[in-house]
Amino acid sequence: MNLASLSAGYLRARPLQTALSLLLLALGAGTIVTLLLVVGQIEGRMGRDARGIDLVVGAKGSPMQLILSGIYHADAPTGNIPLATVQLLQKNRLIKKAIPLALGDGWKGYRIVGAGKEYPEHYGAKLSAGRLHEKSMEAVLGYEVAARTGVGVGGRFTGAHGIGGDGAEHGAMAYTVVGVLKQNGSVLDRLVLTSIESVWQVHEEEQGPQDAQDRKAMEEDRQVTVILVQYASPLAAAMLPRQINSQSELQAGSPAYETARLFRIVGVGVEALRAFAAVLMLAAGLSVFIALYTALEERRYDLAVMRTLGASPARLFGLLLAEGLVLALAGALLGLALGHGLAMALGAWLEAQQQYPVSGLVFRAEEIWVVAVALGVGLVASLVPAWRAYRTDVSRTLAQG
Amino acid sequence: MIAVRNLAHHYEGSQALSLAQWEAAAGSRWLVIGPSGCGKTTLLHILAGLVRPTGGEVSVFHTDICSLKGKAVDAWRGANVGIVLQALHLVAHLSVRDNLRLAQYLARAPQRDADITEALAALGVADKAARRPHELSQGEQQRVAIARAVVNGPKLLLADEPTASLDDAAAARAVKLLMTVAERRKATLVVATHDSRVKQHFSNTLQL
């Protein structure tokens, strides 16, 4: 017998109150842990996807939409811009990198991105099989795309218009898979890469039979969807966006600014959940307090008997404190398990939606603080009952019966 | 041995106990009798160090228990005194064995199963070790309470109204059990009671 087993025994003797306290503690801690895991992973992932991209240039529209479609491939593109813009930007000395992307098609819900080799290179992508696309109508699959469709090198597929994957199929033009990327932890995992020319070709073929003149006109009319820009100097941040936005067809969006704005919007919900978790923790503390305090009445003889058996008042104080702490620790551990389980369930759901992957098997240092807060709640809640136990008047209690 | 001199205790102004002189030899068996409210329970609590008397000197086995401070008196009680209460107050959610182990744990005595089994066997309830108190008869519960009081081998065994709610036969058995246990353990036994049926078993009587 020791302090832990003795206090656990008293907790087991009141299963309902103990279960209620545990439930509230676990829900509070679990909500906080889920938030930590999900928000942390999405922020981390979004940061990684936007790394090295200072500006996104695309057609006029909402700048947030431009960022969401251009970097995260999570929204519809704002439209297309002339190919000439690419050459113009590439010549600009304020710009280190300008990566043009041609978007608009999808395959089984994954986006087909027309881009040069500099796009996978930007994310440090490595091949797990095959090679990068070289000729027209060759495609490279991101890790998740290959894993979930089961298509590998040598496979063929046709893209469909629109990013949802349920638009009209470009039936005549089939892509051949020439490579599969290793897991990269970036947006590339969920993309199908091909050359910009392939995207053009697919759409030009749609127009039906053409003579040489038509073809030439179309080639002059070629467009890209967005251009990912990396600055060469900090000066660019002050000059480029204004320069670009002054052109009638173009707009420039800053990933840093727009994602910060996005998190401010989403943040309201996160803050609300955080406040909810805090309320749960408070209720849990109250529940622990009430459970211990009301039990004091029926336990006063036990406490008095413990004194007759040689326990000092300080040990009774410690016993009640230990009950609060054991409860809090168990609640916090349950909460951690619950939080990771919820994050896993959410991750599975997001994965089914082909959205940002979230894992429940990741641990964060902040979780220690969740345990510490729960222990603090348990400690504070048991202080008053512990003090009452400390003050037990043995002689008077025993004289009563 | 126990030596008491000029002992007085008040509860909020009213006299609860007054005892000019009393000595009890080591290993003796004493009956403390008197009407309700004469301070029998208070005397036991003072002897156990649960109550600090408002006046007088109390020496138990050469320890001046009034001078022991704080935790020291609790530790002294755990090591030297066993108490059997009228309402037995076994801990309800602990098994019989764990009720005795609790006594070992709280007295910071070694938690030896053999001691527990021996104490239970001496009182004829070794087979009840795994039971909860409420599964036992009143008589069995009292045996367990006595076993819990003596499991740490106290030199002083105190019993407060051990026969109050028992019929004649059970009362006689309870007193006999206490006597036997005290004898076997060579403990000094002090029983406080207003129950006159118990008198015949004791040669030493303290009238309050």
C-alpha cells in the first residue's frame, strides 16, 4: 500500500463522481491537444508549402484565392494571364525565380499542374521511381496520388477539365506516367506534374481540327495560370507588388500576408474552441473539488481512524491532494489519448477529402503543458478539501460515533 | 507503564475530565468505568496522544506524550498504541487484509503479509482476509477491528465501549478476545466502558 494506491482506492470507491471528473478533464485536455496537433500541423505544412515563395502573380480576383489556388492548390484559379508576363518577370532583376504554372485540369480529384522542372526542384522533390517528365503528355505523380490511385510508372490516364475531377474528360489525350515522387511533405504529394506544353496541347486539341493559321493564333494566345515568384532582394517587396497590381490584367498576392489573414479568420474559430476547452478544464476542476469536498462528510470517520492508526494531519492533507492529482493525471493522459485519437480521425477524414493530411501520431512539446495545466487544476481543486482533512478533529469526530 | 498526575481537560470551558493520580503497570489490564460524559473517551484519547490535555502530566512507557510535538506524537501513536473503537470504522472499500495493511502503512511499519495473517489468525478470521467489511458479521468485524489494532504489536491497547451494542454472550466473548490478545502480545489493556457486565473480568478498575 502506498499513497497512490490508497488514493486510487478512494477514487474507485466513488465511480460516478470519478468518472465525471475524468470525463471533463479528458474532454478539456483532449480538445486542447487536438487543436495543438491540427493547427500546428496545418500551420507547419502551409509554411512549408509557401517556403521560398514571396509573391504569387495571377489574374485579377481575390488575392486569397490566388494564394490558395497557386500555392496550396485548394481553390479554383482566378483565371489565366498571358505567357509574355513570364518572360517579363524573368527579366526583372528584382526577381530571383519565377515559376509559371498552368492549372485547370484534374484527375480523380488530384490537380494536374503544368510546370517546368524548377517547380519540383523548388520543393526539393526526389523521385522514387522513373524520371521527371520530358516530352509532352508525360506525367509525374506525387506520392499520395500514386499511393491512392495505385497507378505507377507506365500507367496511362486522361485528365478532366476542372479541378474537381468530374468535369468533361479530355478523352483523346492520355497522359503516360513516367515517374513517381517520393513523399515530400509538401503540396507536391497531392499533385500530378506535367509540362506546361502538355496542358496547352490538351486544351488546343479540344478545339478540333485546325489549320496552320489557327494553330499559330492559338500559340500566340498561350497563357499560364500563376507565376510563383521569389525575390532577389528585399527591395522587391516594396516595388514589385505595386508594379504588378498597376497592370490591368495582373494581380500579385503575398503568401505571408494572405495566410496570416486566413489564420486570423480561422483563428476566431480556434480561439472559440480554446475558450471552450478552458471552460471544460474549469468545470473539471470544479467537479474534482465537489467530488472531494462532498466525500469528506462520509469520509470523516475514515480520516479520524487513519489518525488513530498513526497518520499525521499532513499525511491526510497529502492523501486528499494525491487524490486530486491522481485524478488530474489520469484525466490528462486520457485527454492526450483522446486528442491524438481525434486528430487521427480528423486526419482520416481530411485524407478522404484529399485535403491537408493531419496525423495523430505526432507529438508536440506543448502537450507537456497540457498535462501540467491539468495537474495544476487538480492541485488547486483539492487544496480546500485537503485543508479540511488536515483540520479533522479526531477526538470530536470519534466521540460522535 | 502509565503514569497520570493532576490530569485535567476542558472542552470550551466545561470540565470534561479530572484525574488526580493514576498508575498502571506494564502488562496490566484496566477497566475505566463511570457514567456517560465523565471523560472515559477523553482519557483514552489523551493516552493515545489524540488530545492534548489542558493540564497535568501523562507519561506512557516513559514518554511524556504531552511534550511530543506535531508529527512525533502521531508516529509515537502508530508505533505504540492500538485503538479499538465502539463503532468499528473499518474502511469500507478496502478488504480485510488491506484494512490491516493500512494500519501498517500509516504507522510506517513494514508491510508484511505474514504479520497480517498472524493477527487475523489469532482472532479466528484469517479466512476472511479477502472479504470486504460489509460482508462480515458484526462479531467478525469486531475481530478484524481488534486485529487491525494489534497488527503493529502495540504496547498499549485501548478499547472504547467495545461491548456497548452486544448481547451478553457476545460482550463476554469480545472482552475475552481483548484479554487474550493483550496477554499474547504482552500489551497493557485499557478498556473504557459504562457496561457493568464487563466488570467481573477485570481486577483493576479506575472509576471516573
